[in-house]
Amino acid sequence: MRILLAEDDASLGEGIRTALRRAAYAVDWVQDGASALTAIGDGDIDLVVLDLGLPRMDGIDVIRKVRAAGGNVPILVLSARERASDRTLGLDVGADDYLGKPFDTPELLARVRALLRRSVGRAKPTLEAGALSLDPARLTAIWKGHTLDLTRREFALLRLLMEQQGRPLGRETIQQHLYGWDEDVASNAVDVHVHQLRRKLDPGIIRTVRGIGYALGDPSDAAA
């Protein structure tokens, strides 16, 4: 999943980006409102973590412009503005959640997970398909009763494929959800991650869709 972080405090932004990446999210970080608005319009973003007190464009104005343009990306506001009227305004102009500063990182990650679940219409906190289950909160995946030893990006890839419920995803789309703008990506990175996942699951669980990319097969076929 790809998250846009808009935060102008360098220390706080670095900490949030690190926490999100450790939770197996691809993170793009901008430090002003105008850049956030451009990134939302141009990028394939699954969720925005947005500070309100940004230079060049206030976070409230960013939300207004995104919603006025028809954008429905989930937006989680982070702000040191403590008045109830500020929280009310943020939610009323189109934010989906509001978290005051300072905050605990586990709560931030829990709110991110909740918004992502809501955005795809999924109520359960875990993803399940046959003998395969994945817990985004604990960063664990279980296959046929055994916990898989996955790298961060293998976990992110499996989560993405399970979220899509068998729909094929192109390599470029997968890459965008595994890597941020500032990360180096080898040309065969997606294929390597798929190969490694197939070794840890059954080979046929991740299907190659010719001319498109990859899709999660039916894990129940290999559950016996």
C-alpha cells in the first residue's frame, strides 16, 4: 500500500516515514501543501497522512481542493491544533480521521490500518484466503498453520495481492505500491519478490497473468 506523508517537521517526518516503512508501506514524503496536492493528483496513493500547518498551502486548503476535484483518497490529519473547532473543521471539509500531536506511533499505525480497511470495504482486521491468512497489525502471515518468514516487501506484496481478491496487477502497479519515490528499484525487483514468495508458499498460489502481471490464485486449491 502506498502512503503520502505531508509533514514539514523534518525530525517528526523522518520518524513517521520510518514507522510506516517498518509496517511494510511504501511512503512518499513531501514537506509543503502545494507538493502534497500535486502528489495526490498525480500519484496512485492509497492514503494521505497530512499535517495541517504546512507551508505554501495549509492542510485544510489541501483537503478542500482534493475533495472539490472529486478525490476520495482517505486522509488522516495530524495536527497540534487542539481546539475542538479545528478538529471539527478538518473533518467537515473532508478528512476521514484526526489525530492530535503529540501521538503514540502504535495509535497512528492502527488508525492507518482502519482507514485502509474502510477504503476497500473490509471490516475484518485480518485478510484470509483458504489456508492463507495475513495480519497487518502484527505483520504476520500464516500458511497451512505455519508462520511465514517474510521480508518487509514480500509481506507488502502478499498483502497487496490478497487485498485485490484475485484481480491481476501489472508489474508497474505492484512496484508503485512497494517502493517510494526516493528508493532505488531494480528492473526485475517485482519478479524477484514474486519468485521468493512462491518458494515460501506453493508455486501456483501466485499466478502469472500473461501480458498483465500477477494475481493471487485460489489458496484453497493447495490447502490439503
